[in-house]
Amino acid sequence: MIEKPTVLITGASAGIGRATAELLARDAGRVILTGRREALLQEVAATLNVPTHYLAFDMQDKAAMQQAIASMPPEFQAVDVLVNNAGLALGLEPADRTELSDWETMVQTNILGLITLTRRLLPGMRTRGRGHIINLSSIAGTYPYPGGNVYGASKAFVTQFSLNLKADLLGSPVRVTNIEPGMVETEFSQVRFKGNDQRASAVYANTQPLVAQDIAECIRWAMAQPAHVNINRIELMATCQAPGGPVVYRGD
């Protein structure tokens, strides 16, 4: 593990991002929090016992992202660990009935935002000879399900991008890890169903899903491995969940 790293976590205002910030702050030298909701970022920052800087911007806004990263104080500029956590699902409708704007938002956030920030920070890691990129994908990138369409495709991109990053970094000490959780009870379903509490609650009814702290522990464990060990992928799901098999339609 990098000793006292400077860690940047996207989507850090709630859920997995917040849990990760709270856990990694125990070992980090500095923490950078990013997200859209400035008040929540301030709240998280106030709980951390290490030097913390927060940046409020939308991952879809490339110019705002670049400006925010450039504005960081000098002591925060050398990012050692990038946790690409920000992402979302919107809707669960079949592809022929979904909103095109929802697809565009998922692509811009889950794919374009992630690769833009990675491309911004990766050269510095390689130059300094230390770094770790941790991407939050999903089992949806491996196991398709009805209504998953662009969300699943975006997470498949993240998984493959992570593996290809590792290939590009062969011979470099910079590490890459892809985390692929199953269902996690956070704001995820609230966002997916656009504030529909009934639909969001139904996702977790009569189950014991993963929680944000479970994913944070995986991130911390991957980081804690010796420098010669790269954890390529971690797939995890709640005990009550299992991969779905092929679906067969047998007529009406």
C-alpha cells in the first residue's frame, strides 16, 4: 500500500463514496471529495480527521471538472489513489420505451466523466511512479437483465476499460482495480426511479443487500495489498443474490 496516499473519491457526498472517504481517511495523508452537492461534501469533509479538500462539480461537465482539478491547492495536486465511484442508473424500461436523455446522462457520467478524470490524473501517477486507479463497475456489466440496457453496457465499458488500463500500464507500478458489486442499498434506486419511494423500496424488500461500507472495505483491502500485488477485479454480491440464467420466452 502507498504510505499516507492522497486519495480522490468521486461521488463522495453519499452512499459508497461517503463510506469510502470515511474508511480511507484512517490511512490517507489527504482526501479530496468530489460531487454535485456542495453542502453534503462540506458535511463529509467536517467528519474526516485528515487534511481534506472538496470540489463541487457535475461529472457531465468536462470544463467544470478540469477547472476544479486545476484549482486544487499544491499539496493536493499529486493524487495517488483515484476512486472512480460517481455513476448512476436511470429507469428500468425496455430499450424501445426508455428516455433517450436517460441513456445520454448515463453515458456522460458513467463513461465520459470517468475516462476524462482518469486521463487527467493518470500521467502524474505514471511520472511519479506510484498510483492506484479503482473503478466502480457492477455485476450489471457481466450479467444482463431486462431494463438494464445502457446502464449495464456502461458498466461493461468500465470493466473492460479497467482491464485495458492495466495492460497499458504493464511495466509501471501504477495499479488498477475494478470493483463489481451486486445490489447495494444506497441512494441508487432512489436515483434510478427518480424519487419514487415505493419502487425504490421494493428493490430491497425481504432481502439483506450489501451496504456502502461493504464496498468501502473491498476498496481498502485492494489498496492495502503489497506493491507487487494488483487486484484486477472483485465481484461481490449479497448472499441472497445470485447471477441470473438465460431467460426463455415461451409465448403468451
